[in-house]
Amino acid sequence: MQDKISVVVEYINKVKTRCTFNAAAEALGITPQALKKQLGEARPEVSWFVSPTSGEPMRYTDSQKHPELYRTTRIITSASVLKRNLDL
């Protein structure tokens, strides 16, 4: 599972687009809570995973957020986008 999570993290960092925990978790076949646990500590490369209601990473300080987090207003909210683009 960690390999698949790494693929998603690498993709999100490559496209520099926020993604909801729900969409990523559904694409991976796990719960959002399990994804949060697997991602570990707050750090810029996983700050792309955000709350579906606020569009913000949860409980992150400004220094823990990726510097380009707000470069676009687009947020991936559908697991089908990740499944299609990553062949999950």
C-alpha cells in the first residue's frame, strides 16, 4: 500500500494541485483516516491533501505548507481522476 501512496504523493507534487483526502483515499481503496496515518507528519510534500470542505490542509502551519499550494484554485475531488491518470 505504501508504494501506491508514494505514487499518488509523487503525482500530486508533480502536477502541483491540491487533492481531497476523500478522493485520494477512495482511489487507493482505503479510508481517509488510514491515508492520513500513512502520510505521517505534516510536511510540504503532503500538504497537497486537503479537507473537502475548506480546501486547506488540516492542522498545518504556514511553514509546513508547500510554497506553491495556492498556485491554482483547482482541487482534485474525484477518485476517478487519480485512477485514470495513475492507472490505480
